[in-house]
Amino acid sequence: MMVDEISWSHEMFGQCDLGDKRRTRRLVDVAARLARHAGSSLAQSCQSEQAAALGGYRLISNDKVEAQAIAESGFEAVAQLCAQHAGDLLAVEDTTTMQYTHAVAAHLGLVGSLPKSKQRGYLVHSVLLLGAESERTLGLLEQRRWCRDDACFGKTQARKHRAYQDKESFKWQQASERMAHRMGKQGMARTISVCDRESDIYDYLRYKLEQGQRFVVRARCDRPLSDQDQSLFAAVKDHGTVLYDSTVEIAQRGGRAARKA
């Protein structure tokens, strides 16, 4: 189903409470312009309309406009779309990085894997809702951004002595908790979390099972099975029957870390 940018923006942010209806109208306009010119800056999306660009920058720099209020408006709108959508839902989630190289980078955290890395920015964990049968993209239901503390960078062994709730890996459970809060039991009963091998964490898997939530996690650890005298990987290998097979074409990537197709 095709939706124009104005209609989509109004549906996502038209009910956002920014303390003034004029700010909400400006937000709807800015979001529509950015959606119409995906990947472009605010100035580029406004093209030659200087008044629109100035109004957009004023909105962003307004101390009374909170980023979380804008985000929550979108999350609530997506939750309402899910309630109206028939069939199962896929909650596809993953973590990515937003890297910056200009002056603001000095105020952000390290995102590279090496202590001497100069890459700085945010880590962003997002949950994207899709219709399992319709294959329709419903939108973001959850997103969290944070900066790593430079003082803690590279101290891998220290993680073993920290509480689960204080670890970065708690992001998976935290995302599920926020999903459940927005969607309720009925919505979560129709939702399947789809996560990569980074989420193969005992505490997270236990939480999902205890809450009766559905999930698909790519296995990273060869865990013992509670009902069999063997490990997970051995049990899968002994199964003998291929249930699903797929070939994925990986495109070539340039740069110094070139990758063949």
C-alpha cells in the first residue's frame, strides 16, 4: 500500500505533544520533506525554500523540543498500526553505529573495535516491525541510542563482574520490555523477535521463555540441551533432515577492506 509522505508524516507525528501545535505542524512538515528526499540533509530536503529550512533548524535547536517525545510519538503510531494489522508480526532488531568525523565527534563515544580507533559516534539499537505474511513494513517500534564511556573501552574481563542490567547486552531484553509495554499481551502474542547471534545470551533467552514471547535467535553458543544428553549443535547435526536452504548473493564492497561478491 503506497502512502504519500505528508500522510505518512501526519500519521506518525501528527499527535506528537511538543507543547505547541505550531511545533507539531512544523515537525510533520520536516519529517515529510526528509522522507521525500531520503538520505539528504535538512537543507537539501527543503531545496530552495529558505523559510522551511530555517523553521526546521529552529525546531531542532528549540530547548523545549525533546527528541524522545518525537520518537515516542512514532512508536505509539506504529503500535496502533500493528493492532490493526492482521496476522503475525516480525520484530527484526539489530545494533548499528552512527559515526561522525566533524567537531561534534569529540563529545561522543568510541564505536570502533580497537582502543586507538578514531571512530566516534552513537550506538543505535532498533526494532523494525514487519507483517510476516503481507511483508509490509509497519515502522520502528523501539530505538535506543547511547555513547560508550571511553574509560570502560576494552575492559572485556570487567563484564563478568557487572550485573546483567548494567551490561550493554541488556539492550535485547530492554527492547522486548518496551515492545511489550507498547503492544500489550495480545500484540506480543502475534510478534516474533528476530535477532542475530549477538543476542544468544542466556539471560535474554530465559527472559523470552519466562514471558512466553516468541523469538528466532541465530545460535552462537553450543549449549547443553535440558531434555537431551547432548549439545545444541550436535542435536542439529544428528537431525539429518534439512528443513530450509537458501542462497544469499553478497554484493562486492569497495574501499581498502574490499570484499569480493
